[in-house]
Amino acid sequence: MSGCERYIGMSYRFGADGSDGFIDCIHLVYGCLRVLQVPTPEFKESWYKDSAREIFRDINRWGKRIVEPRYDGDIIVCPNEETRWSFGVTWKTGLLTIAPSQRVSWTPNTLVPHSRAYR
């Protein structure tokens, strides 16, 4: 598989980049954007420790905040019970996110709550 579908079903592990079968939400987004040939903001290891304010400031410098994710490569921020929020990415009229099952899943756009979206 050469597209974003390669991530579906992959297990979550904090800080994992997908190279060993595990991935986190940041690397899921970066991997899909790379597949879709969408330029990405510079990755910062500090995001794992930074406040939400600092992370969103970096993202706002990169992309434009939008109301609804509609196009492949749009980034979303979704509520997450464990970590307060996590990232997901739009792909094929749905969203790839780390599901409560701790695996990457695809869900139709309208079924994933999100607090922010960027393009």
C-alpha cells in the first residue's frame, strides 16, 4: 500500500513514527501529508512537551484555520479523553485518527468531533 490507507489499523504508541508498526497522531498526520505531497510545518520534538498554545501558534504560522475539514490533507484537532486533544487528517472524505481502540481508523468527516481544523 502506498497511500494513507497503510496507516489504518496501525497501533498507537506515544512518539512512534510508524517505522516499527506503531504510530502517534503527529506522525500519522505527517505521514499522510507526505503521501499527499502537502508541505508540512517543521516538526518539533518539543511539541510532546509544549503547551497547546505553543503548538497551535506554530500550526497557525503554517496553515490557515478553517471551519470544516473537506479536502485531503486538512488537519483536525479532536478531543481526546486521555491527552485532552489529538491530531487527525482528512483523507477520502473521512478522517484518519487514533480511535479509542488505540488504532488508526478512518471515519466519515461528519462523525468525528473536532475543535479546530487547518488547511
